[in-house]
Amino acid sequence: MSKPVKTIGILTGGGDCPGLNAVIRAVVKAAMIRYGWTVLGIPDGYDGLIWPEKIRPLGAGDISGILVRGGTILGTSNRGNPFAYPMRENGQTVVKDVSPLLLANLAKIGLDALVVVGGDGTQKIALELFRRGAQVVGVPKTIDNDLSATEVTFGFDTALRTATDAIDKLHTTAESHHRIMVVEVMGRDAGWIALQSGIAGGADVILIPEVPFSLEKICDKIEQRAAAGRHFSIIVVAEGCRTIDGHPLFPFSEERRNTPRPGTVANALGALVGRHAGRETRVTVLGHIQRGGSPSPFDRVLGSRFGAAAVDLVARGEFGRMVCLQSGSIQSTPLEEAVGVLKTVDPNGQFVGTARSLGVSFGD
Ligand code: F6P
């Protein structure tokens, strides 16, 4: 039996993303207007529940004007996993399970339910908290659009616009100077941003983690274009792309083992392509620009729909679930089915097929 709800908390975890504030606004509005609940804002992801001093009530004044703002008014963190939390003790870093403290704080603060907005890592933690008795619902978020439970995540559309806009602008210099322009976009495990911005921006080569590439094939494409009188090429590369022999082009970072640092991949690739193709090559790294800026109308609407639906899930006592978009309609799915399975690009699927029909090379 779930407890009756009067007060709910909301936190945003993982990398920031356009549309987070739309979710926060919708949660606060729906909770107040439809149910008369109090909403507490938890700062900096799960950290805010480990150190609860900065938790604050969110009222109409706090959410006024935030719909158009990027980032998250609550702050976020992509490091604070309470089940493996690094702490300094006697001058040394020790990793501890601080989840009992977090769960105790939930009760101490008087939170009847918790709305967790975040990507796969954040939702995995939400699931573990739910298994330990917390009344949790999830809202999926990532610019990478790689969560399998939902057709699309908010933030992706805005990131796609940013990347496409950059490719459009880079075309000018590519064409005027007869250059190879390499543009790196985000996408650690999935190439959705690279693939769709590449198609939208008319890229000649698109490199994604799902389709390993060889340098020779990229250079072949550049030469074919030159032979046809097109002395410039645009290469869109996802940060997680891999060579045909299986190597990522980035060294593992110390901070988060699997995360490439922006620029590593494009700079390595740009140097290789420039040398092998014997053509002037320039590199542009979009990095965190893709995570910033005002959310697109689509992301504002999706974030608002997700936020309001998450509050309805709480009201119905449907905990341990995550809202999602399926066939254009807002649904929900159990967290345990939603986490751990990434939605990657199908190398034999329609998007890649369309790009190939347009003459795009994947370097394979
Ligand atoms: O998950 C979104 C994402 O933008 C990835 O594509 C990227 O690798 C990562 O976040 C970068 O995160 P950080 O903010 O830690 O550099």
C-alpha cells in the first residue's frame, strides 16, 4: 500500500539538457493546480538528498519564466551515485553506500514521493531506491536520445537544431576554401545526433559508434567527390565513433571511465584525414553547446507533457515507473524495464538506409 501524498520532491540528475526546466515547471504546476500538493526542489541531483540542507519549496515565483531557459534551476550532478559514493576520509578517497542516509533523509524531510528526471544512470539509481521502499517515478532525459523505453527524449530536438545549424554554417567555409570540415557532435554510445544532423545538414560522411569506420573509406569518399568537381566535404563525427578494428578514437578519461573529452575524436580524425587525403582540413567541436540554449517548442511541449504525467503517476500511486512517449502518446513503463538497454542506431535500419541512398558514406 502506498502512503497518501501531500509533499513531493523533484531532482534533476546527469548532464543538463534543454527542457529540464519545462519538466520542473510542469511538475510544480500540476502538483499545485490539480492536487494541491507541496513541491520541494532538491538541488544537484542525488547530492541534494545526501546533504538536504539546501532543499527548498518551489512555488509559483520559482518557476515563473523558466520555460524558455536551458539548464536546470535545481542544478545537477553526473557523479553522485549514492550506492557508490566517493568520500574523503583521513586524507583518502573511500567509496561508500550512502543510500541508507538518503532514504532516511527522504522520511525526515517528509517527502511522500520523488520525481527523478534523468538519463539511464539516474534512473538506475531511482530503481534501486524504489526497491528499497522509496515512492519514486522517473522522467527520461538526454540529448543523446538513447533511452529505449521512449520514442524520443526532450533535449534531442534542440541539440539536433544546434548541430544542424552549425553544419549549415560550416558549409560556407568548406565550399569557399575547398576544405574538409570535421564537426564533432555528442553521442557516446549512440549516433542519433550525428546521424540526423548529418542528414539534415547534407553531410558527406557520418561516423557513428554503431558503424565502425576505416580511414581509407573516408578518403575514398573525399576523392570521389573531388573527381566529380566537389572539392570540399563535410564529415560529421559522433564522439563515440570507433575504427573498423574496434578501437575508440578517444582515451578513457580518469573522471568517468567511458566518457571521451570533447574534441579528442574530431582532432585525432581531422589530423588523420588531412594527412591521408592531402587536403586542408579544419575541425569544429560543438561540445556542450549542444546541451545549452533555450529548448525548442517540441522539447518544451514534451517536457511539459512528461512533467504533468509524472505527477499523475504519483497521484495514482504508480511508483517505480517512468513516463515515456510511445506512438506519440504519453505512457509509462516499469523502471526495471526502462533502464540498462540503450536505444542505439540500427546499422541496417531506415535512417542509415536513407543516408546511404543520399550518397552519405559511413566510412565502412
Ligand atoms: O549524455 C549526454 C552527454 O552529452 C554525452 O553525449 C557526453 O558524452 C556526456 O554527456 C558529456 O558529459 P559531461 O558533462 O560529463 O562532459
